[in-house]
Amino acid sequence: MPEASRLQATLFDFAITELVRQHRDSFQPAWSAEGWAKLLIWLALNCGCSGDQASLEAFATALGPALRTRLRRVYFERELTALDLRLMADPAEPQALVLPLAPAGEPLTLERAAAALEQVGLAARLDPDTARWRCFEAAVAIPWAQPPAPPAAAPPAATAQP
């Protein structure tokens, strides 16, 4: 018979993981640090914290690094069962990863990886040049798209002198 504290920990892990999965798409922009921060603020407010910076920082500290890391991974990971793929796309990492769900499943191809990106609305945020995608035995690593360069400042208008 499992110990009560172990059952409670398992229940908490299940509940918090499901909470993040069910609400992660509510916080826009999707696949962004801003969306992640909004989720954390929502969790903090629902735990009775005020919205001031000190209270939110206290909440983040109370989560601790292990739980915060786990929640972040759940937030930025998707399992695409129809494609038999797992997508891990944390913008804090230099690249997104596409992995097979089943090790002995269908071979991982660039086409399947691209389909996964399209399905979750991430294709526009990652580098579209498949020549820059790195294929490994059981993963495809896709770099994030470079943000567009800011427009060059227009030269000051010349003033005509009479």
C-alpha cells in the first residue's frame, strides 16, 4: 500500500500538470515567455497572492526550481498523438525539438516535423529553412526564426534654404 504522502504528491503532480495543460492556450501569445508569465500570474492570483511584484516574486520562489521547471516543460511541450510526435518548444532554448512518441514508430522525417509545427501554430515562429534543421537519430532540432531587423531610420529630411 503506498504511503499517504506519496499518494498526495502524485495527486498534486497530476492536478497541477492537468491544470497547466488545460489552460496554457488561454495565455497569449502562445509559445512565448509572455504567455508563460501570464500563466504564472494567473496561478499566483488564484492562490491568493496580490498582483504586486513582491507577492508574485514570493509565489515564484515558493514554487521552487524543480516545480517551476516541471511546469514550464509542461507548458511548452505538446504530444501530438495523431502524428505520433512530441514537440518541445521553449523559447528560452535555442531550438525546438520534435521527437517520436514511440521509439519503434514511423520514421521521423522533416515533413512530419513540419506537419507538427503547422498543427500547433508554431511554424511561423521557427526557421522555415529546412536546410538549417538538424536531424538526429530520433529527433529534429529546429532553430527559432530570427526576429525581423528593425527598419532603418529614415535620414532626416533636408531643409530647403531660400
